[in-house]
Amino acid sequence: MIGEILQLLMLLLLLIVCFRYARRAEDNLYLIFTALSFATLMLSDLYYLTHSHLREGMRVPFAANDIADFGMFLLMSTALSTALGRRRQRTGVTIAAMAFAAANVALWIGWSGEWVRDIFGGLSYGWFICVCFNSLYQTEALCRIERTALWAACALLIAVQTAGFFVPAGLKTPLNTGATGVLAAVEIWLLARFLLSLRREHRADATLSLGFTGYMWVTLSMYMSDGVAYVVFANAFTLHLLLVLLAVRKKVKAA
């Protein structure tokens, strides 16, 4: 509950600041989309928090907060693509990102069995993945070796998580630990690259790309984790909300 309340307070702050930036900036469309994405996430959290207290332990296959989450991913995608000037996306990158997103949807269905939510969620989240990966190329936020390493980590994650359906029970724990290690390693690496980019001048678009990609990755880490690892990534998610705002702030100042 404490984590949820802190996240709600953070979202309220970010929403106010984003709209203040939008009132002052001339090119403010991406700021409005970013603020709206924070608003939809806040509505999702409010619904989830209320549901947890009124219907504790009751799982709903498809609820209002799921619709809010879908909208949040679409708004974040639109905010990033608008901020970067709707640059042309690379076909190869888009296909690879879509394949990665589809593999995640298959894993979610395998874990939960909730086809409707996972498929619709995969469509919106998958598009967010495509926009984020394309932005890394468009802004040259990562060098070629780093981008290759990121794709390798994605492939390794899918391979390890898929293997968990077929190996004996005794091997599931080591596989889950390995997957969590990969998720955490990429999370730390993206965070370090973001902080480095934040300190550099004239790298506003690259910083924005890294901020949104880190947000995408920590969300993926939550979806692929449980137990203590989930709690850690959930708290990191709140941190990434602030990082997105810092990236947006740098973009506003560079304008």
C-alpha cells in the first residue's frame, strides 16, 4: 500500500509539472501526450488500489485498469514518436521488436491463461516496444555494440523463459534466477546510460529515448517477475516515472 500511495503522489506531481511545461512551450504536443499517459496510469493505480481493498484476493480477468494501462502505453508511444518528430522507423527493427512483443504475449498467456487481456495488452505494449527500440536507432542513443547486446538479452530472455515450460521442476528456479539476472543487468545498464546522457549537453532526444526505453524495460521486468524480484522492479518503476520527467525537462530546456 505504501508503494502504491507513493506512486500515486509521484504521478500527481508529474502530471502537474508536465501540464505546466505544456503551457509554456510552443511545441507542446508531446508534453500533453506524456501528461495524459501519467493521468491514465494514475487512474489505473486508483482503480487497482480500490479493488484491492474492496475485493481483496478476487482476481478479475479483464478490468477497467487494464483498459487504462492499454491507453497509457499508446499515449507513451505517441508522446515519444511526436517528440522525435515522427522520424521514419526501420523495417527490420520494427519486425524484430514485434517478434519480441509477440513472444512476450505467448509467455503471458502460458503463465496466466488470460487470452483477452494478454492479447489486447500485447498489442498496445508491443507498439510501445517498437517505438522505443526504433528511437534508440533514430537518436543514436546506443552504439551498435550496445544495441546488439540489447537484442541478445531479449533473445536470451525469451529462450530462458520458454525453457521453463519444458524443463523438470528442479531446473525452473535456476532458470528464473537467470532471467531475473538478465532483466536486472539490462535495467542497471540502461539506468547508467540514461544518467550519463542526462549530464551531456545537446543530447535531449537521446536522453528522451533512453528514459522511455528504461520505462519500457522496467515494465517488462515486472511482467516477467514474481516475489521479491517483482517488488524490487515495482519500486524501480516509480523511479523511472521521475526519470521520464527529467528527460522531458531536458527536452523542454533544449527547445
